[in-house]
Amino acid sequence: MKTKIFLGLVMICFLLGSCFDDESSKNVEFLKPIQINDFSTSMELYVSQGGRLKIKTLAYKEGMDDAALSFEWKLQGHGQHETLGNTMILDTVINVPMNREAYSLLYTVTDTENELTVTKRYYLYVTGQYEAGLLVADTKDEQTSDLHLIIGKNFNRNYSKHEDDRVFENIYSINNGTKIGELVTDMKSVVAGYLETSIATEHSVEDLSPLDNFTVIRRNNDMFIKAFDGEFVVGGLNNCARGPYDVIAVNGHIHKRTQYEEATTYGVGMLLEDLTDYYYVTHYLYRPYNPYPGEGDLFGIAYDQKHRRFLAFPHFRSEDNLHIFRNTSADGKQDPNQLGNKECIYIGYGPNVTMYAVLKDSGTGLHEIWTFNMNADDKNRPDVITGCYILDGCPDIEKAHKFQSQAMEEVMYYATDDKVYAVLLTASHPQALPKYEVNPGEKITGIQVVEYCEGKLEIPNTDKPGELTDLGASNHMMLVMTYNETTREGKVIAVPILSLGTGDLIQDKAYHREYGPFGRILKTTCYHTR
């Protein structure tokens, strides 16, 4: 009985004790967080291989001495695991291999008293010795060529002021031990499954490796699955964004290769639908990347000089042969299969997935522009050619030797020796207005509308008179190449296109940027690293 009474008292005490709140769980000390201020440093960082990377940060924790914080900068990725520094500010030379994909740069700050850490990730792109810029091919003896690279605000997103612009001269001969043996006729820079730059002369083509400072990695027959025994005449270099493919014309025939690192050789020449190769292409262009083409849509056009006709590139998923156009324009006046005395002298992009072809009548000298609708199925629709512009009211058109257009505006630019004109394609007989004039003693040797470039242009700030503002260079920059035969000096001049669709180049030369001197400039192309 006493035992039962004792157990009962114990139970009552236990129940009474449970009525009191346990305050121990509320006795919590909240730790102040670690703060990192990197002064709005971009999450994407770029540095050339062997270049210095500096990132200034301020890391702290309220109420704690800085000595209680430890720091670590660690680089990871692509087989690399390196600690770059153990201080709040990173200032080090980057010597890891170049790669078109980013490295991870991890900045870790640790509260050593409480073993708490905060990590911030940056994406570090390591470029070669040569950063993104403008490749310039020139000649000083009219027999050989060399390459130069302009790096600066107009061509590289990492530059914010022209004082930092620089030019690397003779990068081909310095890195290959000799100049290019002929005059460069074309160049292109590819960023796809790999980084590569290709150059062409009349009788040679070479692939250069930006990963190895533009050294030659393959040349001529090394680049083709079937070697050429005799004639080797190189036409234009191009690429097809859908696929993707590199494209080249050799002896008038189109060859292509996929843009993957393991695919280094071009295939045999494309055939016509009748499985013959009886054509000779001098100008051609593939459609732009977007929008995605439908089955049967035109994938590009080519000018067959042998028969004075246009040929169509098929959709890359269909038969891999060039075909002859089946339809004319809706009114029957423009027949792409029969040009008569007309010869194509230029093919370029137009807006809304169109292409412009400039034709010149060899008898009368009359110039025309035909608009090709790339979204038309030539087998079933008669609207492949949707426009024809007669340039009979354009001054100096008979002296024009360079033409340029782009996908963002209904404008055709043409250059004579001393002027650049803009033709607004708004009427069947459009007018042209002069938009640029060279300095005395200079001649225009080329023009290029830059459709894609990560640089910036400086233009007048309309909101703040007397000040400048930046304008993205893509689609807004025309490059004018000039040459002075007396001084034998060439220049590249970056001219802003102020308003798309109007052809308005800023004519005040205070807003132009000149680069040089070079020799006579043969070709330019934007060099990309990603």
C-alpha cells in the first residue's frame, strides 16, 4: 500500500512539473551574417591567358574583427583546381589554359569563430593572348598579306574607354614565321563546337587556331575529304547557322563540313538535283539562324555564273543537293533561272528573312536589286521573288564597287572611290543619298556593316547636349576601309549608323573612330572568343 502511495505522489509531481514552460529552447543567439560587397562586379569575368585578374571586395561581419575572417579564391573546371589567393582582394596572374566555356571562380569567406561560410560564384572566361576584336588583313607589297587584331571599345565588351584600345600587328607572320603567300580574299571567325578562324586567298585556304595564337593547323588538301589534283581556286567562305556547317566554294563548287571539333574536313562538292556538278558559284549566302525554317523553305541562294542563274540551297534535312528555281516572281518579270544579260555582283541579308541580290546588266550597266523570300516553298509558291528595285536614279551607281546590307533594315549601301551612299528600298525606283565622304587623297577599298559585335560606339547624347552616350555596335556600325596611294597607308574607320531603317550614318567625323595605319586593307572580320 505504501508503495502505491509513493508511486502516486511521484506521478503527481511529474504532472505538476510538466505544467511549467521549458524556456531553454528560447535561449537562442542569432549570429549576424557575413556581408560581401564586390562593388557590382559582373558575374561574368574575362581575362586573357597570362593576364592579371583583380577583383576588389569588402567582406565583413558586424561586431567581429576582420582577423576572425578567412578568405579563399578557388578556380575550378576543365581539369583545373587551383587556389588563387587567400586575401579579401584578389590580384593574380591567370595561367590556366584558354577555354571557350567558363571556369568557376569561387570566393569563400569563413567566420573562423563560428565555422560559418559564405561562397560567391563568378564565371571566368580565359581567352588567348588575343582577345575579341577586329581582324584586319592587309598587304604592303601587293603580293603577300598579314593579319592584325584591333582590340578596343568598338569591338570588345570589356573595354569602356578608347584610351585602352590597342592593335596587335602582324600576328600571322609573328606566330607562323612567314607572311601569307598571296592576297587574302576572305576571312571568317567561328564560335561553335570549337574556336577557329579561316582565311582564304585565290589559291589557298587555311584554318588557324586562336587557342595557339593563330598558328596554321591545316591547309588546302588537308581540309578536304577528297584531295584536289589540279586546279584549286578558292571562292568565298561562309557558314550555315543551322546544322551547323562551315561552307566554302572551291572551283565554283560548294563544300561543307559540320562545326564540331572532331570534324575538320570538308566533304565532296554538292551536286545538282540531276546529280551533276555542272555549275560555277561565285556568290552565295545561307539564311540567318532564326526563325527555324520549315520543310521546303529556302535555305540559301547561290549565283551560278556558268549559266547566269540562281540556285537554291535545300533544307538541311531534305535532299542535300542544289536545285534550280521552279517559279518566277508573281508577275513573271523576274526569273531566277534565266537572268539574260544580268550578272549577280552581291548577295546580302534583308529584313524579315529575306535576301537581297544586286544584279548588273552587262549591256546597259543598269543595276537592280531582287528580294528573295526565304520562307517561300519554291515547289508550291510563286512568291520566291517579292521585290525588284531599279537603281536608275542613284548617283554614281555606275562607279559602285562595294555593296552592303543587313537583316535589320530595308537599306542597301554602296561605295564608290570617295563616297558611301544609302538606298532606302521603299519604292520600285528608289533614290540614294550620300552618307559618307572620304578625306582628300583617300579611296574607299571596302565597307562592312557589322551585324554582330560585342563592342560599343560613342554617339551624341540627345538628352544631354555636349555629352556622349554609348550605342551597341551590333547592326549600328559600318566599317569603312580607305587607302592613300601617296602615303601607302590604309585605315579602318568605325562609323555609327544612328537610326536603323534610315541609312543615317553620323557624318560628323568627331564621332568616327580611326584605326591604322595599315597597308592596303583586303578584308576585315570580327573575331569572337565565345
